Amino acid sequence: MILNLDDYEAAARRRLPRPLFQYVAGAAETSAAFADNCDAFDALKLVPRTLRGVEGRNTRRRLFGHEWSAPFGIAPMGISALMALDGDNVAARVAGHEGIPYVLSGSSLTRMEEVATTNPRAWFQAYVPGEEERIAALIERVAAAGYKTLVLTADTAVLANRENNLRAGFSTPLRFTPRMLWDFGTKPRWVAGTFLRTLQQRGMPHFENSDARRGAPIVSRQAARDFGRKDHLNWEHVRRIRDQWKGRLVLKGLLSHHDVAMARTLGCDGVVLSNHGGRQLDHAISAMRALPLAKAEAGDMAIMLDGGIRRGTDVVKALALGADFVFIGRPFLFASTVGGEQALGQAVQIMQSEIHRNLGLLGLRSPDELDASAVLDPACEPWPPHSSTTGDARVAPT
């Protein structure tokens, strides 16, 4: 029975071969950063208000001049189309139907031009390639495809130590070892319903969007080389991209407020606070712990975050403490793996329903009414301390 987003993970574990499940679920080294993403939310408690008249509630939220149906979107997730049949287009379609943002990953297996046709409001997330000429060419391709929002991932200068993936038999490039073939053979529904159908309809998947040209197949050694040359990136590259890119520019993977200030100085439109789902630097702080200082440096930029969001209460805590929007990754990919478009749409609706319910229980009618008075950190006073016992109580209509 599927009742919340965590239920999709258990269902996906039963469907996916072990190496692929671990690729999605796993994190770097000891998984401390991954665990802290959830711990940071759990440490915060909510302070409900009562008798405020909460009829007519809605979950709508504005971001970059557009009103979305909910204050969350679908985060970029690499090689989604290997986990779920046509996974990139499935996520793009569901996001379009449900009225939420969708970010296509630069390590996706579906051409960005195709996904832009599926969902013209989709954003594109880039892992920019090794040379300046290739960076410029990729940006030109993204613009020509019709994307209006470009998300640059900034936290992958060095390949992470993902021991858990290696122990499970996953690697880039994908190697069809006897162990891998055995793992595939234990999941015949995925083999027949996803892998073989993908080969039949599209051939061997390629990394389609890591460069201006088509990337390497997922089984090619070139794939590892293409994704391993990121340590050259610096703020000067961001400056040049800002000069070239005429749309909205977002930096993803920031945690230091100093970096947020630099992004503002260079004219970025927003940042996504993120520790890459705990998949890069182990023991990195969570986006929620970075949020207060980052918000103070953001100015007019949009502050978004991801990592560890599993419940509507997580979303309202983030918004209450200053986030403009949040993004959710793993649970939505697990949902599309389990049941394609129908299951992913259900997952989006579950999260939206939880937020709608939580707002009512907090005594609020809209995400825009959330502020720090709704959250209590057990280690300190309410955020911020209150000087009045009456507040701004609404009177229910007679």
C-alpha cells in the first residue's frame, strides 16, 4: 500500500536490480551527509496556531514570475530513463500536468530537445564540459532548444567516493559483468518492462546532454572521461556563462553563504542549496542548516533547496525559515520506477495533499503565510523570539 513518499522506495527496491537501486538510494562514504539531510528537518518542531479560519486554503507559490500549483518541483536526476521506462519524459509530462517545475539532468539519457517539446516550461541542469569552447557550445544548444532557466551544478569539481555503489556492482560506465547479469536476472519485470523495451525503442542509451553533441553510450569508457573533468570550474566561468546566457541562471550545490553572496554579485537569479543528496562530500552540512546564513546573503535572488524532503512538514519548515521553493529527487524517481506516469502523478499529489493539510493544521491558508514563528528549534527560542502574546490572529467569518 502506497500512503507516503517513503513507500515508493520500498516498492522500487523490489523492482530494480540491486546495482541500479543502490545508485539512486546510495550516498558517499559513511552516508553521514545523507542522514543529516533528514536529521536537520527532524530537529525542527512546528508551532500550530488555532481558531484562525483556514477555509479556502491553497498550495500555490510564485517563483520566477510564474505561479506554480505547489511550492516544490522535481529535481534533476541522472540516468532516470534507465530506472523507469522513458523516465525523463515521464517526469516532464507529470510536472506539466501537475503545474510544478521539472529540471532535466545534464546526465540524462533523453535529448534535451525532445524533453523541451514534452514540457516547454522544463528547466535544464548542466554539468558543464571541460573546455571553454565546449561550455559555450553547450549553452548555445540549451538556448536553441528553448529552455528559459539554466541550472549550473557547482559541487562536482571532484568525483565523489561512492563506495556503496561499487559494493553493489554499479559503475560508470555500466559494465555487464556476470554479477550484474545475475542481478538483472533476478528482476525480470524491470528487464522486460524497462531495459529491453528501451533497447528496442531507442537502442543503447547514451548520455545525450552532457555536451553540445551527443555523448557516449552508458557502456563506453568515454562516459567516465566526459564526467570526470570538472575541477577546472571557477567563478570566472560563471561570469562568462552569465554574459552568454540570456535566460534565468541558477547555481545549484551551494552551501556556504560566501558562495551565495558571490552568486548574487555575478547576477545569478537564484541558487539551490544542496549537498547533492549526500552524494558528494560526506559530512557536508544539509541545505536546511545552510539556509539561515544563505538567506541573509541572497538579496533578490530566489533561495531554493533540496535534500531529505519526504513529507509535507519538511516543505513547510523550509518555507517558514526562508526558502522560496524546494525540490524533491529520489522519491519521485522511485515512484516513476514503480508505476510510470500514473505513480509519479500520485506521488506529486500525495505531497501536495500533505502540504495542504499541514497548512490547515498550522492555522494558515497559503504557503505565503509561513514565517519563522511556525518553527521551534528545541535548542533555542522560537524563530524569532516573540514579543507579543496576541500575534495577528484572524477572526473566523460569521
